[in-house]
Amino acid sequence: MTQAAYEKAVNLIDSANSEDPNIEQAEGKDWPKELLYSFRMSNMLERYRNDADHVVKLAVRGQHIQRWQSPRSDYPMDRQGYHKWRSDLYTFHADKVGDIMEQAGFSEEDIERAKKAVAKVGIKSNPDTQLLEDVVGLVFIEHYMLDFAAKHPEYTEQKWIDIIRKTWGKMSDDAHAFALAGKITLPESLTPVILKAVQA
């Protein structure tokens, strides 16, 4: 697929995510939350696997596209409701990315590849999905784990070890090696428990 089609799709994803009414601060300025997330995802993919093709790059950039349109509060506030919300989000995001790629002129085959990755189809068996999941884990550790910890001061060390191991378990050996080689910035206050979780 041409560079022009790829750039059109990127611009459409970014335009959609720029509409996010939720604002976060980073690098001294305000960002629409999901636009910031998509930039961080793309940046991490470039650092981790700069040989990724356009299809994977678009799946990674659009992984949370317009997430605010499907809020957690629309679902029952229990475990079953949470899992239903997550499952529906996978389809929601995959369809959004697929529609944008179609607008940009991508082939049906490429669109289906991206949609499977975004929908988390075949983690551990689909290379595209696994690569996306690696990037998700690396971005969470570097950018979001500390904020998550601040929201849950009641969590014990064992609870944190369980959370970290769950994230780690979805990542590949290559992603593990990348993280432990100092290629990402670990949140300083959580580094001891992260290392305890992954090296035990």
C-alpha cells in the first residue's frame, strides 16, 4: 500500500482522537487523552520494532480510537460488566480502524489483518496481535503504571505483583528482554516490585 494511503489513515485516526474531551498533561502541554495514548503507542512501536509494516502501525495507532464514546459507566459495575465492556471495545476499535483504512484505500486483506490485531484475536498465535500486545504492555509500564498505582493506594505488594505478572504474561520474550535491557523507563517507585514480579 502506498505511503499516501498510510498517511491519510494516520491523519484520520489522529483527527478522530483529537476530539477526545478528556485532557491529560504531558511534555508541558494539554493533550486529548486518546491522541496522547496513540502517539505514545506509535513511539514505542518505533523504538521496539521499527521494521513494522503499515498495517501493524495503523493497528497500534488506532488501538484506543475514540474510546471515550464507549464509557465503562455504560455497563454494570461488576466483573461481568467489565469483561463485556472490554470485549465490546475490541470490536468497536477494530471496526473504527477498519473503516478508516477502507477510506484510505487499503485492501480488504490488510483491513482484516489490522482488525484482528486491534480486536486482540490470537494473542500468542497471531504475530500482529502479539506485537500490538507487546507495545500495549511496554507503554503501560512506562507511562501509565504509576498513575494507576496512585489511584489504588489500598493495593498490597502481592496485588501489585499479580497485576504486573498478568501484564507481563501477555508480552513476548522479546518484549521482556527489551524492557529489562533498560530500553523503557520504569517508574522509579515501582521498579523494585516490578523486578520482584518478573524475576521470581
